[in-house]
Amino acid sequence: MAIVQMPDASRLVLTLDDGVDNEGNPQTKTKSFNNVKPEASDEALYRVATSLAQLQTLPLVSVDRHDRAELVEDGQ
């Protein structure tokens, strides 16, 4: 029997530039937004992330999407 993914939830994560530490290593901070609809398109999430980034005091470094899904046998 085939195994399929059942999307459960997604999370949007913004990584922000927080400067450098005393040794010159880059520092970042993250902001996470849970309960994102799994069916939301990548383009829509990116637009939301860039809009949210404009409200932050730190510059945006990256945008990540973390998807969670349950694996089940096909036909359940």
C-alpha cells in the first residue's frame, strides 16, 4: 500500500540581522508565525514575510517555511 502525506500545519520563520558579536561573528534573531495554512502558496507567504519585515527594526536576512505532515497509508 502506498504512503501519502496529510498536511498538518506550516510555520513562517523570518530571520533578521542582529549585527555581530564581540568576535565579529554574525548574529541573527528569528520571528516565527505558527498556524499558517498548509495550502498557502509560497508566493503569498513570501509577500506576507516581506510586509512583516518592514515593521521590524532589524533587516530581513531570509524567509523560511516549515511544513509538518502526517504520513499515512493511502486509502485512510
